Amino acid sequence: MSAPVIAVRLRALGDVTLTTAALRSLHEGYPDAPLHVVTDARFAPLLEGQPGITQVWPLARTNAATLQVTLALRQLKPQLAVDFFGNSRSAVVARFSGARTVWGYDMRGRSRLYHHTVPRVQHPGPEQREYAAASLVRLARAAGGRDVPAFPQLVLTDAARRAGAAVLERAGVKDPARTVALVAAGSWASKTWPLANSAQLAQALQAAGHPVVAIGGPGEEPVLARLAALAPGTPTLTAPDVAALAGAIAPLRALVGTDSGPRHLAIAFGLPTYTWFGPAHPDAWTPKDPRHDLWRTSLPCRACELTSCAHWNCLPGLSAAEATRRVLAHLERHGRAA
């Protein structure tokens, strides 16, 4: 057996999910080498049990935990470490893991800790963006990985399936295979569609015969409560951890709403998605696949990447009525059969 390979990807949910393609590239490029993945502790359950991954190392956000994990990795005597994240902590873990060769992105400051680097992004044109999964696979390939499709994929483990089924039951979802997940909240305030629009969409979908469940992450319970008040009869769902969230999303029919971690989980499990985009560029977060369609604001300031905006009107300009029409048409074309 070859010496181990170390992959570091600390956060967040969507980004960890997108990294699965790059992890597959490393595994296929070094098939005889155990693949060890370092990630934030809360995302470790998502990667545990995935094909090709030998061990997942949960990393708490403390200096003591960073030192402990780094010293443990040194005991493995790895041949290669790849930093797919690129902050100071991930760069330190990769560099001092004891790997003979360390790869990362060409980022100011951190790149000095790597032996080899690649550009962080390679946009195909001035108005285009490189898909995030493609940039991750590009780094994996430079480090010796195989050429694999830049498409996130997850296998639903038995533990995640059981946990997800329990979450769906508690939420009152009676027929997951017919149910559409709605993500109302966004990781930034400027990425969040107006809640009244989400409520109108939920009611319209249910009136058209599509059961809806609103999904939220930690800290988003108030958003779900307000949505349930605006759209009576819409069940809401939160999960105790990311494995349970994955297990709850995987059996659903489709997912619609904001660009979010749950959306990338849905893509990785093969669910069709429909997403609205304002301050984020859709090319960077959407695979080239007709199952994953989107509605993008036409304002000239779109793709500004601002997390807050004094004159926020990009997403409010996307009406609930037009969103309903687009989503229903998308479900008609691509909605996974019950």
C-alpha cells in the first residue's frame, strides 16, 4: 500500500459537498493510497462512509485541536497533502502534516506554505465564471488526481438514511418522493429572496399538487417560523447534523430556493433544482446540467458578491408569480418521478 494522501477542506456545507468531485479525483489518481480528509467537525458526518475515503479527521476551531490533528497526520508519513480551502489554518495543517509534497491555490501569503500551486480560478470569459467544483478538480488533477467529471456526488449511507427518515417523520412529510424542498434563507442577507415571495411560492406549489417542506439550517428556525405563519400548512424541517440533513434531502423530488448548502446536497444526490441568483454569479455555483435551472436578476449590478446592500432590489425584483410559473415548468420537465 502506498503512503497516505491528505486532503484538507474545512468549510462550509456547500463547499465541502462540491469538493467530493476533487476527492474522487485524488482517490482514482492514487488508488493504492489511503485518503484522509480533514474538515470542520460539524461537516465530518457528511464525508464519513463515502467511497474512497479511508478516514475523516474532524477539526475543531482551536489552536490545540489544530496542533493535535497535525501531529496525528505526521504519524501517517503521507506522500501528499492538498489544501482545497486556502485559509491560514488549512495551509498550516497541509504544510506541517509531514507530506513530502504539498499543493494548494496561489493565494497571497498562504501559497508560501505549499510546494506547488495553481491559480484559484480560471474564468473562461469576462462574463463567465469557473464552476467551483471544476476549480477544485483542477487542483486535484495538478496534484496527480485523475480527470473526473466536475460534479459533486454523495452516496447516502445507511446511518444518514435512518437519521433523515426520522427528521422527515418529525416534520410531518408523508410522501418524500413527491415533496419539493424549499430553501427560503440564504447564507447572506443579500442572497435571501423576500420571505413573502417564498410563502407565495410554497402555497402555489401545494395548490398545484406538489407537497412542500421548508428546509433551514442552524439558526434559521425564526425564518422557518415566519414562513410557516405566512404559508399555513407548510411543514418545516431542521436537522441535528449534516448527515441527517443529507438523509432528509436525498429521497425528495426536487429542491428550489436560494443558492445554499442544501441545494448543493440536492445536486450531489441527483435531485433537480431551481435557484434564484442576485449578488452571486450562477456560473460559479451551477453545473452545466439541464436538471439545474435558475432565474437571474437582470440588474446591471448583479454578481456584485456583496453580502449586504443598501439598495437591495435584485432578488425582490424576482416576483413570486413568475417564479411559480418557472418552477412548475421545470418540475414538469425534470422533476424526479415519484
